[in-house]
Amino acid sequence: MSSCCGSSRGLAVIASADAAAGFSRGGSPSGVIRVRGGRTFVGTDTPEIAQDGEGPKRAITLADFGLEAETVTVERFASFVEATGYVSEAEQFGWTSVFFGDSAHLSAASAVGSRLPWWHRVDGAHWRHPEGPGSNIDDRLDHPVTQVSWTDAKAFAAWVGGRLPTEAEWEHAARGGAQDRRFPWGEAEPDDEAIHANIWQGQFPHRNTLADGHERTAPARSFEPNSLGFYNMAGNVWEWTADAFKVRSLSKQARLRNAQALEHSEKVLKGGSFLCHISYCYRYRIAARMALSPDSAASNAGFRVAYDL
């Protein structure tokens, strides 16, 4: 239930009601780009991390859809909370996962699991205090909101009249259409000289050189957008999608992984985050993916909103 990129809570359900059901539309879309659909594809025939279900490439047909140019910011999510009184799942649980290098506020932290010594359970961490008590959002209102679960993201999307994108829509928008690209900017591998996104530089997880200028998240409109105008579809924060996680393979390993994903209702996240690095978590590629249970939240996960047209 865990990967180098995040730690899944495990679907410890605390409320039976659909979080999106209680909110009528009250917010407004922001920076929506119309994406032309048609014949396209999802996945890749040259997976780097086969066990994640990156392949095979599958042909699909998409309707035109709208997608916001940037991830939902802290400021917009705060407006949602103020208008609706929404309480995030991390606040209800009283804790969530924080990367150990994020702050010095880890005195109350304990390791989530021995496989992931860099992820910690931090009491009091949630979207207002992403690294736990003592951290705040005052200087990152234009950054992606983090520590939001799939359920939280779905509730916000409903409030602005939208929804979460499917994995296929997300990939299509990230590639700039039906063209086959490894990254939103093309094929060039980022490094400390050619900086295209907010990812880890240095030696993960012990030393980050901060060559891209960011220790944690960057503003939602950082770096150059892709050919369609979408910002940060690689790195910065993982983005929740609407889809359930599944590995399309007949192998025994895939069957076991799919059973686990079904048991915990895991959802697909795309795009990688500021913690990704080619030497360990090579998941800032368009085809890369991660799964977490829908009640999970982390200091490197956010979302953007899609719309039916």
C-alpha cells in the first residue's frame, strides 16, 4: 500500500456520505483550457516501471473536455472551505503523511512503515499546516494545495461545477494531444542544467541541491507550460484522477496488485512530485502513475479540475 512517492492511509472510512453530494455549485472555474479529443491513447509500450501498470499503450477516443491550466491553489481551496465549512479528511483523522525532510516539525512524528523511512505520520498535519503544527500556508497561497484526499478533491471539483480528470484525459492534455511524448515538454531528460520542472536534484532522499529553486512545492504557474498551456504536469505535486487503479497484465503479480487496489478502492495519481528523481522514483514521466486509497493525503499530492463541455 505504499511507494517511494507516498504512503496510503488504507481506507479507514470515517464518513459514509459522499463528500461531493452536500455541496451545490458555488465556486468558479479558473483558467479552463478546451482540449480537443478524438482518437488518442493512454499508457506506453516502453514502460520504465512495469509493476505500476504504465503499459501497454491503449487506443481510446475522447470527447472534447476542459481542464484547468494549473492545479488548485491553497488560496482557492481556502475560499472553498470558507464558503462551505468543509472539513478535510486529514483534519478529521487528525494526522497525515509528511516527507521527513519537509520541516523541523517532526518531534511528534513516527515512521509510517519500515519500508518507507522518509515518510512519517504527523499529528496535526493537514492542508493549512502541510508539514504539521508550526508550518503554515501564508507564503504559499499561489502554490498547489496539498494534504488533500481524493474525496476532498472531488468535493472541491463539484463546488466549481467540474470533476476530476480521467487518467486518459490527463495524459492527453499533458502530451499536448495525441502525439507521443515522454514529458510535457518533449523528450529531453531534465537535469541540473536543463530544468523543466520541480523535481528532486541531488541524492534522494538525503541531499537536495535545490537547483530548481524549490525545496517543497513551487507556485502553480512555475516553469514553462506545455504546448497547450498547462503548467506543472510533471513534478511539483501528484494529481488525483477520477480512475480506479488497475494493472493490465495477466501475471500473478498483477493479479495480486489489482486485488489489493480493489480492496482499498485505490485511485490513480499522475505527474510525479517535487520528490521524484531518476535514480529512485522515476515517475515524472507522462505515462508514470501512482495509487493511493481515496482517504489518503500527503505533502506532495494535489489536483486540478476537469469539465464536461
